Amino acid sequence: MLVRSWLGIGLAIWAAATAIFVPLGKFVFGPENRLPIALSEGLIIVATFFGIYVFASRILRRGTAISVERGALLGVCACLPGLVLDGALYGFNGGRYPGLDATASGVMTPALLLAYAAALAATLSAASSARRPTTARPSALVDTRSSAS
């Protein structure tokens, strides 16, 4: 049941990203882009990492047992639908992403793969940081000074 719901989340993330990049991808990866392509790709990858990190942290904290394995499973489930469906998109569109010319598609492909890698790293990082016990100094929790002065 958990895997199905996480696959559904992955499908929703893919659908939202595709709905953004099909009509607007030419402005990010095409000649209309005002920013250097490397900067655009870098921003997408960093935004993916931090967005998925926050999202994964919230999802993983809902569960009873937080583990790196659960983070890995979440990462696979979140990325698998997108990887399969993006592969199908490229295949059915003659090796191009819909709405992009061949040059822009060639630039977008590594950005997509690196964004998927960032998403996987984010889920693992979220699981790893959620597992760590928070240690606070006793003086920060309890006033150890004597009140009988």
C-alpha cells in the first residue's frame, strides 16, 4: 500500500513537472533563454534537491520507523514513474522532448537525469537526517542554577 501511494506521488510530481516544461521548456533550454544554460540547469537541479528534501522529510516523519531504506524506497518510487514516462516521451517524439527542438532537447536530457539523481539524493539525505537523534545540552533544556540563593 505504501509503495503504491509513493508511486502515485511520483506520478503526480512527473505530471506537474511535465505540465510546466512542455510549454515553458523552450524558455529555459531554448534560444529564448536569457540565462546561461548551465545556470538554468543548476537552478533546476538545486531546486529539485531542496524541494524533494523538504517533501521527503515530511513524508518520512509520518511513518513510524524512519530509516535510510525507507528513504531509498521513497526515492525510487518518486523517480520511477518519471524516468519511465520521460523515456516514453522521448521515444514517441523521435528522441526529442515535446515542445523543444533537437538542440534544446539535447540540453534538457542531462538536466533531467541530474534532477532525478538530485531527487534520489534528497530522499536519502532526508531519511538520514531524520534518523539522527537531536542532542541538546542539559543546560539548554533545564535551568541547572540553584534557585535557593
